[in-house]
Amino acid sequence: MKVALVNPFWTYDGSIYFGCREPHLPLELGYSKAMLEADGHEVLMLDGQIQGLDNPALAASVAEFAPDMTVVTTAPTYLFWRCAPPELRVPAEFLAALDDAGGRTVAVGPHGSATPGPTLAKLGVDLVVRGECEEVVTALANAPDWQNIPATARLTADGLVTNGPGHASSFVDHAALRWPAEWVRRHAHHHHRFDNARQGFGAEVEASRGCPYDCSFCAKIDFRDAYRRRNHRAIVEEIDRLIEQGVGYIYFIDEIFLPQKALLEALVDRDVSFGVQTRIDLWKPELLELLGAAGCVSIEAGLESLTVEGREMLAKRCRLGTEELAALLIRARRHVPFVQANLIGVVEDEPELVDYWRNHLISNGVWANEPVPLYPYPSSPSYRQLWGEPDDRAWERAHEHYLSSFGRFSDIQEQQPLPLSELEAACCAH
């Protein structure tokens, strides 16, 4: 079978999107490509941002390839499945340009995982994958009876048909990825890096998937939930390939980069810098020192709240007090050039106390952002605490709540976010 895997050309005008807007490697498509090719399928993989192709150009490339199946993502890489753009404008634009030239059409991503019905209706695709997608995409290519593959959903004349719960990948045995040299050369961006000693291209790697914690704000219930650690040999092989291609900086997209002594010791001997997102309360001082020695230059530490009450409200399950957390962050800064305490707006946090701790951290070299308002993504516990299980209006409901609850938004949002209906009006069938 001929399969096209497409990460569309992302634009964010009017979006609430919190994530980075630079190109990133589409890891979910990379894994899918490796599995499909291992089973003998012919694969065209495209990424609009990395290749500089807008959605009409992507659609033209797919049409020329004439695939039997086209897979499109609804989030800009696995790195941002937990904070994807709520609107489906971009994948809808690509699919509209593709028209009927892509064969069977499949959407993968957080939208179809949490709310398959409206995702199918808005995009007009034949199928959505629910959960992590790589094995399911391969099964769809392999099976003659594609309509009954587990972890998928489709619309029929009688309504929505779902085939079992969402899929959780084994992940531990995912092979080392190999990226096109042209893609690597175009990846100048070093994600979440703020020191000046930049050398080589950037890249993203996944060492683990999922998280053992259930923080109320984290959108991972329907995908990337259970914690799994990838085979060490495959990780190192993939990193070595990237270094050979001129990569000088890697960002580990793991939901929570837990201390992995063997991986850190392997990185000590390699000429590459890297960044991570983690919880600072899980690191002992000696492992923070090893983290710095291994080449870590950026830590995004999910602190979320600067008070015990705020962390309890967010279900952080953190045993340390604010003073102990601050001390660990400051210690980490001795070994790593950039350390950020990531903060969310929490009503339990008194502004004066937040200001005190932010100033304390910043004066000791740790960046603590202004608390960002919380968006209740349909795959987060916070959404379900407010409204129950997601229904066909889940994204609209979350969006309306967010826009009506806050006068200020994240500091990367230069524009006033627009209602979801306006963002999707031109492309999505409502």
C-alpha cells in the first residue's frame, strides 16, 4: 500500500496555542513510517513547516504520490499533543486542498482521541485514531477490513462507530529513527534553549512516554498516559545518527524526563547538548550534577504553583515544601545554564506570595514565568471535574470557559484569542 503521512503547515492567528511555533520533528509520523516500511509499504512523509510547504503545496505533493491512504496530524508533533491548538482549522485546510486525491483519509492526534465524533464531522475524514497512533496506522495499512481496526472511530449513516478504547503503544521497543538529511539541515531551532553557546542543528527525541502522575491540568488521559521507558540502545543509536547529521542540540519531549543514570552517563561522552521537561522534586543533588555534566543546558521544571495549597489543588502529589523546591531549582542552576520554574495561574495562590517566590527564584538565576491561565483541555482531569466526560461540544465548552474566565492570557499570545467557531468557520463543517 502507498501511504502519505502529513504534518500540515501550521498557522496560529487568533489561537490560544501555548506551544512553540517553530518547526519540530513529527515523531509520531517518524515511528509510523518506520513501522509501515518494515511491513513493505511505500511511504511519503511530509512536514509543512520543516519543508517550507504550505497546505496547497502539501496537498499537491500527496496527489502526485497518489496514496491509498493519507494520515494527517491534528497537533504539531507529539511534543504538543497535551497543549494542541484547540481549533482544527489547519488540518481542515490541508484536507480541503487535498479533496479526494488522498485515498482513505485518517486523522491522528488529541482531538480524535478525546472527541472522535466532532473531529470526524469537522474534518470529513474516513477515520480517526484514538490514542497513540503508530501501531494503529500500520494496522490500517495491513488490514483489508480497515473499518474494524481497534482504537479507531468513523461516522456512518447510523451515527458514530467506535472500535474499543484508545490505544497505548508498547513504545519500549520503538526502533531508532532516521530523519532525512534535508529535514535536519532545516531544523535550526533549539527548542526551549536560551543560552548563547549554540552549535549545530536541533532535533527532538523521545526517551520515555507518559507520566506516573495525574495532575489536574495535564491533558493526557486519552493518549500518552501510562509511563513507559524506551529501549536504551535505540535511544543512543538515534542520538548518534543525529549527531552524525550535524545535530548539536536535542530536546527530549518526554512528558516527564525522570532520572535515567545510564542515559545521562552515555550522553556525557557525546558532543551534544540537550533540554528536558521534568519535576524538580524527583531529582537528588548528585543526579542534578550528572544532568549538567551530561550536557543539559535547559530545564523546564513543572512547578505549577508556588504554594502547598495550590499544588494540592492541582493534584501534584509533591512531598516537598516551596522552600525545598526553590532550593533544588537553585541547585540545578549551578549545573545547567537555564532553569525555568513553570507556573500556572492558581486561585489559591496569593499574588503577594507568588511575587515573593518569583523574585527569590529570579534573583538566584532561575526563571519563573508569570503564571499562565489554565485551559481545561478535554483530555485533562480539570475538564472532567468541571463537566464530566467530553461530549461533542467539549472543545467549544472549554474554549468559551477559558475566554470568559481570563482578561490576560499567556505572554506569547500577542493577539486576543478568537472563539473556536470563528477560528474554524472557514474550514470545518459545524
